[in-house]
Amino acid sequence: MKELPIQRPGRAAPAPAPAVPAFALWQLGFRPFYLLAGIFAALDIVVWTLQFGGTIQASVLRGPLWHAHEMIFGYALAVIAGFLLTAVRNWSNRPTPVGAPLMLLAAIWVLARVLVLGPWPLAAALANAAFPLAVAIGIGIPIVRSRNRRNYFFVGLLVLLGVLALVVHAALGGLIAFDPLRAVRLGLDVVLFIMVVMAGRVVPMFTNNGIAGLNARRNPLVERLALGSVIALFVVDLLPVQSLRWGDSLVGVVALTAALANATRLALWQSWRTFSTPLVWVLHVAYAWIVVHLLLRAGVAVGVVTHSVAVHALTVGGIGGLTLGMMTRTARGHTARPLRADGFEATMYVLVFAAALVRVFGPIASPAHLVVFVQVSAILWAAAFGLYVARSWPVLTRPRLDGKPG
């Protein structure tokens, strides 16, 4: 007869481990939002290319405004939401939305993407403002309850993005006298600041953990200059300084200062020693594109390049590369997979940076062929994110390899 285990008096039997569902998409914030961001990035650029060529038109937001709005308040914000809903759980040691609340957040995001394509301006405005505000609540409750003051500002930045989303739509509706494209650009400045903050926290750590013997380091003065100069760039974009005689010069000086500070920051991370490890170099190359963006912004101020070129250095090379690298790296970590990029992931990185090179330097070299460069860049971008979705679907929808929840 099989012997039953003896339970000692006064000691409770250990609780059984919670069952982990086979479909794990709603187990943690990074899962649905990384997947939605990848799908949207691939489809959005196709829709934009059709708009750019005059094949289709959106109703609420049209042309470049739609494209710019959706890359910031659609794609970038989805990745930020996924990252923060996951990271805040670790920072605060308290739960963030999962299950039904997480489904609700995803539904708001999807609804906002649909509404901007139709003739429902008020509904589109409310949905686009509601999403960052809902995420702010989702991360704000655990941050405040744990008194995690170091990260309070993330809540404020999400609220600011919600306000800017309302400004875009209010300006379009004639309710306020404000350029809606300028409001979108301010949103891009906020996203830039979030990217710079996130990169400063994780890139040195990921670099040192991923490459033995490398000493990526941080300098307090450089950190303050790197972050402060990006904040200053938001301020000069917000205030009407460009209407002043010396306004463009001020913007140029601030942008150049930000470029030099962030280039110094990147140099301290020893990027030249990372190229044997794709999961690391992708973050360094993406950050270098942020520096290129800031240099080009200084060039815009003196009339050397167009604003569109500077913007796409950030959106395609900087944000596209950094988010793609972060999505693959953090998803591997949070699903207990090896922290090594495979050939598919390395191909994604090459494709997205090739899209940035074509979109930024093609028009500089030959402005007459802008349409061709836009189309080629769009194909490369869509291929990168199409591959990401195909490769990440099983990772993001299946349980962790170690059987733990999350």
C-alpha cells in the first residue's frame, strides 16, 4: 500500500500552484500591447502608403496628420503601455491590470484606431484621450500605493499625452486656435523623452548583462544634461519662440546641446563593443538614431534639411528600432526564454534600420524621388514588423516556459 505523506500538526499543507492558462495573452500587459503594436505597425504603414499615393482617405484625420498621429498615439503609445504595465509590477511589487481590465484597455486602444478612420470626431477624441488616461490609472494605483515616487512622473507623462490627444481633436474641430500638427509634434517630444528615460535605465544594464566584461556606465552630469536638454526641446516647441527673430537659433542651440549630451551618453555605453550581440546592438543603434534626429533638428533650424527628414530619423530609426529591440528583449525575459536574438530577430533589426536609412537619407540625396523612397522604406518597415508578429505570436500568446504566471 502506498504511504500517504505525514502532515505535522500545526503546519498547513502547501497551497497548490495556480493553474496557468494555455492561452496567456491576458496574463501581463506586455503581451497584448506588444502584439497589437506589431500588427498595427505593419498595417498602418500600408494604409499610409495608400493615402500618400491618393488611393484612400481617412475621415477624421487626413494625410500626414493621420500618419503622424497614429504612429505616436497608436503604435508608440501601445509599446509604452505594454512596457509600463509590466515594469510597474516589478517596480512596485503590486499587481497591474491583467485579465478583464487588461482586455478593456486593449479594447479602448483598438476602438481609438478605428474611430479616427471614420466620421466620428467626438468619439475619436474621447477614445484617443481615454487610452493614455486609463493606462495612467492602471500604473498610477500601484505606484502611489507603494510610494514609488521615483516613477510618479510616468503617470504625469501619460496624462500629458491624453491632454495632447484632446488638443489635436479640439484644434481640428475649431474649438481652439492651435495647429493640430504642432500638438502631434509635442506628443512626439513627450515620446522622445520617455524613450530617453527608458533607454537610460535599461540599455546599460542589458549591455553589461549581455556582454561579459563590458562596462557600460552612467555619469550623473551627462544624465542630467541628456534628459534636461530633451525637456528643454519640448519647452521651446511648446512656446511660440519660433515667431521671434531669434527663435530658430534658440531651437537649433537646444537641439544641438541635446544631440551632444545624448551622444556622450551613448559613448559611455561603449556601443562599439556590442556588435557581436544583436539583442544589445539593436538598442545602441536605435539610440544613435535619436542622436541623428537631434542633429537634424538643429539642421532644420538653420534651413539645411526639412523637418520631415528629422522626424523620420526619430520615428523610424529611433522609436522603431528601440521599441522593436525592447519588445524582443523584454518578451524573452518575461517568458523565461534565452536572452539571445535568433536570425529572425536580427533580420527584423536590419530591416527597420534599412527603412530608416532609405527614408531619411534618400530624400536628402535626391528630393525628386521622395515618393520612391517613402514606398521602399514602407516595404522594409512592414517586412520588419510582419516578421515580428509572425515570430512573436507564439511567444506572446503561450505561457512562460518555466510554468510561472505572467
